[in-house]
Amino acid sequence: MVSLPSGSGNEDTELVVIETVDFYLYIKGKPYHERYEGLRYYQMIQTDETMDLSVKGEDIKSILIYDLNEGKLSDQTTVPPIFFENRVYQLVVTPKNEKNLSFYHEHPGLRKSVTKVGDHTHRLLMGNLHFQNEVGFSTFEIHDGSNDLLKVTMEIFPIKLNYKEDYKKLLDEVNEEVYNLAYHFIKKTFLGATTSFAAQPSWSEFYRLFDAHFARLIKSINVIERQPHHHLKTTYRKVRGDQLKKADSTGRNYLRKKPHLFHEVQNGIKLGEQNVMPSHGLNVKKQLSYNTLENQFVKWMMKRLVNKLEDLSNVIQNSLHPYQQNNNEELLAKIYKMKAELERRLKTQFWRQIKQLNRSVMSLVIQMAPGYRDVYQIFLTVSRGLVLHGQLYNMSVKDVATLYEYWTFIKLGQILGSKYPMISQDIIKIRRDGLFVQLDQSASAKRVFKHPVTNERITLHFQKLDKNLPTVAQKPDSMLSIEKKGKGYSYHYIFDAKYRVDFATEGTYYQNKYHQPGPLEEDINTMHRYRDALVVKEEGPFERYAFGAYVLFPWFDEEAYEAHDFYKSINDVNIGGFPFLPNSTRLVEQFIERLIERNPEELQKEGILPKGTLEEWQSSLEEKVLIGKVNSKDVYQEFLQNKNFSISLHYLKTGWQEARYIGLYLPKKEFNDLGGITLYGEIDRVDIGDNVVFRINVWKSLEKTIIPVHYGIQYYMMTTLNNLRGAMELPELFMKSPEEMKLWKVLRRISSKVKLELNDRYVDKAGMVKNFSIGEMNLKLKESGKLEITKGKKVERISAEELLKNPSTVFRHIVEMI
């Protein structure tokens, strides 16, 4: 731990003093950041971390940098970090002569913040450098007219991240995922594209893409060289007649057209009464050739890439603004090395025998063969380029707050993609002049995934703007929308990136209340605002459609955070926060998996009066439906015309009075293909006599007919409206116990082809479900209170109590066995 100088917490100190022949330059500020020291206290940043400060210019006499270890200015070039984001540093340049000094920085805000002071000959340069959420290297220059006198590059450290690990991982993961998406997109889209393109990518983008794919390009060329595409080339050689072998059609035609070649010999070919032999003929020779169009095309692509690398090196050497600051030699060496490797390949015996391409190539070998396919895709990728369009293009890589927002969306997508197949995305889009990354505030980007078992869609939105609200439009960073079978709406969850942490400094209100670092209270309040503001109106009052909202903040200690109030509040009210960094994603991963795997009933209970509450409350009343058997077609027509249904009072048992709806069951024996349940209607009134007549408001049709399969109804049966709307086969209407109902809902999420075996062929006489089955899997509710799951020789047993309390656990068990 660095020992801090006394009083340094409240006093500004000279941090950098540079003297040249023409001026003095001073940078003044606090030599450390309180929160940075807090991170060191939590052992997040290594004690040996050092800062880079590069100073280049004319006639530099001395450079002094504040050393925290010594507590004073030092001529050491390697010192602990002293420049931090969200901190203001005063810059003063005092001239020694009459040169017209000026200040330059690439960032307009910083450039305008340092101005000339005074009207005398030796005017000062003075101003404040405020690095708002900017980390990494920042360079400013001191000019005399058009002459550069001094160039200073200072390293700005983040106060909420481990700079050497987390910040660089954020950058790497964003770049990697964007390129992966682009590559995935181009793999699907451009396999049939022409090899001529409308535009070229920028040189910097070409280099980044080529550098990223070069190792894979060489590996693919190796695959081609080991197993090259080839064809048999047929040639003919003139030989003496006695050396002729079995001739093909060309050789036979040659002799047939030249009868004068045949001469009579003692031993030869029997021709009539004579033995003859040709003086000469054509022998066929089949030779393996690698000079195919496909190999010519690969050679052409390799040459084009060599030319591009040559052009790139020329651009860098001749550029007034070098591609990479203070790194030209290393960059050029890397480009020359890649170019030399491709040229070496082209000079090998294999590629020298391949001739020049003289036509366009559209071949399944190029599109599908190992090696060829990869070389083609890489060539397309680097030639097309990846244009970072919109907000992402304008974003400085130093803007760590914006970077953190993008990274959270990218990382959430990676977490989903690791378990659920992606079926679409609009982050990467195609235009004639290249691939574009659409990740900005003008249009919502999204990625759509699919559950591999239930086929339920999972959509991750970036900054989804909702303007159709009664008050103010809302645009959270990331929104996760999860569909569930049997529900006409999705379950929405907000994940909002906040690049802010309260470090719970000793003696503060936050430390006294929460005892450890966590998200800011105002950010938690923002989550309440999101959930309250996002509402929808559908045939009734406004209902909230966001089921939960969570802050994602840059913190690393997940285990300790599980005791934080804002983590516990997620289970209580579905509002809270998660630590989220490249090495701290466990809690978020577990939570997302839980949301996706849970049944809709479980999610509904966790919400605080969100969308669907009214529907769920009404369905909990278990609106009862009486399913009555129709005995003949004449009776069926009468029921339809008169809007009624009648049944003998003798057949009705206790409980029929609870029915609010009537459904009509048509036996397959009398109605053939019309058999099953299609129509139902709400009861208007009931007339009771020897026959009970139910008067119906209007007959309605179900979306799908409930087919009888191997079962029927003897007189009538009772079920619920939800069961009626969700069932596909008659036995599905039977479930009576809570365990049977819960198991049926779990199985219907997995498959629409759930088979039930009852203990009677008439559903209204059955007493229990003997067996549930999906494919080869059988499930039985035992009298012992266990659910027995069997597939082949594998048997698992789960308590029926677990099925009622945590059906998602049973769901996962079944999915794993499938």
C-alpha cells in the first residue's frame, strides 16, 4: 500500500514539471484519488501498478514527476498512478521568450479549456484538464505556430475498474463480439456473392480485421495445401504400334481415320484373314493436376492481400498523421512479416504450378470445402471491411462509461448465446459499401435467441425507446424480453448499466447503512422509475409490463455482495443491483438462467402487480366449464340454432352449478372427422326441470379442436376455461390434483405432444392419470408422494412437494434427461 503524504488529501500538488529552452510546463492537482485508494484497500489493484508518461519535444532540459512513494517530485520515469478519471488538473505553461505558444488536444472540450492569459509579450497558457469518464492514454501538444515544441502523453486511470485487467477486457470483449457477429453474418450472407465490391474499407479497419484473422488465414491455407482440390488431366503421347496399350475413344478414332497406318505382320491384330499392326498410335496418360479454377482463385486472393498490405505500408510511411502514434516501426514490421509470409507461400512449388485466374469463380468447393471456405470468408471480411457506424464509431475508446454500457449489452448477449441458439440480430447490418454496426441511440439494436427445448423466444434489446407512455418516454440500456408458452405477452426485465459505485468509505452514510460498496441509491430509484413508467393499456386499465429492473455496476466481489440489501431486494421486490465486470458475471448468469427456465406462474408471483396480474387473478378463480356430450347430429344442430345445451338432471352431480361456460363434445363414432371439442359459450341463464337447459349468449370456436384420441365422455365432465383453451387432446382436460396440473404445465412448455394415460376410457369416469409421456420418457405420480421419471434404464425421483413449490427445478431435470 502506498503511504500518502500528509495533507495531500486536501491540497493540490505539482504533479508534473517540465522545463524546455522555451518554457516551463506545470500540471497541478491531487496526487491520488480517494476512491482509487479505496479500491486498493479492497485489493482490487496491484500495489506494483505503474503509470506511463511520455514526453517528446525540442530542447527538453528536465522532466519531474510526482512520486507517491517518496512524496515529492522525482526524475524517475516509472511512478505509481497520479492521473484519474473525473478529476480536474490545472495546466500552466510559462514562456521564457517571445514565442507564440498554443495548446492542442484532439478532444475539442479539452482543447478549448486551455487558453492564453494576459496581454503582455510573455503570455501564459492556463486552463483545467477534466477527464470525464476518459481513461487510457491522452496526448496534448504545445505549439509555436506550425511548429510542435512538446508532446506529452499521460495515462489516465479508471477509479471503478482494475485498469490493467477489467478495462482492457471490456475493450477486447466488445471488439471480439462485434467481429464474431460480423463474421457470423458474412458467413450466412455472402457465400454466393460476387468477388467485386463497391467500396474499400478504411486502411485502419483493414489492418485490424486482417491482423485478427491472419493466423486463421494461414491455417486455412495449410489445410488447402495438405488436401488440395484437383482433377485428372488427360494427355496423349504418340508411340510405336507394339507399345500401344488399351486405347480410349480418342485413340480408336485416331486409328479409324488413318487406315494407311496398318501393316501386315506375323503376329498382330486378327483382321479377317490377315494379322495387322499399326505403325504408331496414341497412348492415353491420366495425370493428377492441381491447376483448378478453385486453386487459381485462392492464389488470386492471396496476391490481392499482398497488394493491400503493400499499399497499407506505403500509406503509413507517407502519412502526415501516422496510423499509430509512436509505434510506426513495430506496426510496419508486423505488416512486412504478414506480407512476407504470404509471398513465401506463393513461391512454393505447389502455388507456382497454379496459373493466373482469367474468369470469375462460383463453386461449391469455394463455398463448402475445408480451407477454401475459410479463406474465402476471411477475404470477404477484410475486403468488405467493418464500418463502425453511428454512436459506436464516434465513441472514443477512452470513454469508459459509454464503453461499459456497450459491454453490458454485448456480455448479456454472450451469456444468452452460450446456452440458447441465436436466430436473428440487427447489430450487424449490410449495405453495398460494407458491414455496419448498428449500436446507437437512434435505433434500437436487438438479438433474438430461442430456447432449444421449448422454442420460446428470448429477445435482448439495446436502448429500446418506448414513446407510447402516458408521461415521459423511457429508454433503458438493455431489456430482456422472455416469451412463455400459453401467454399472449412477454415478461420484460430491465438491466441498466451505471458506471458508478459507492465505495462505502468509512464514516459515510452508505457505509453505516449498507456496510460495503454497491450501487448508488439514486440508481436504484431509477430502476423503480423504469418499472413504474413502462406501462401498456390493452382493453382495460394501464398495467406495468416490466417485471423487474436491475442496476449493473462495475464491482468485483460477488460473494460479499450477496449479503448486500440491494441484492436481497431482488428476491423481495424484483428491484436491485448486480456487480458486473469481465471476471464477475456469475450472479447475472445464474439470474438470467433462472428467469428463462422458470414457469410463467413462478414469474408472475415474483412481480409486483405487473402486466398480466388482472388476467392471472381472474384465472385463479378457476372459471369452470361443463363439457357435455352431444348424442347425434340432429341434436347438435338444435343446440347451435337455439343457443342452448340440455342434459338430464339425473346425470348431474354436485358441483355442476359452478359452471360459467358450456363446451360441446362430439363423439368420433357419430361425427367422424368433426369429433372432439370445438365450440364453447358463456352461460346466460339456466332452466331447471327434468332436463337442465343452459341458455348460451353466443357459441365461440377454440383455436384448435380438442381431439378425443383413445378416450371419450360418457355424459359430461368439469374442467376450467384455461384448460379448455390450452388443451389439444381430450385427456388433458382431466387433471384434478394440483400435482397433475403443475406437471402438465411443465410438460406442455417442453412439448405440445404430451400423452396421458387415464385409468378409464371415459374421461368423466376416470379417477387418476396413470402415466404422462413425452416420446420415450414416462412420468408417474406415485402414492408415495414422489414423481418418478423414466427414460430407458435411467430413473429419477423427485418429491411432489418440490413439483408444487419449484416447478422450474423439475423442468430442468426433465430437459437434462431429454
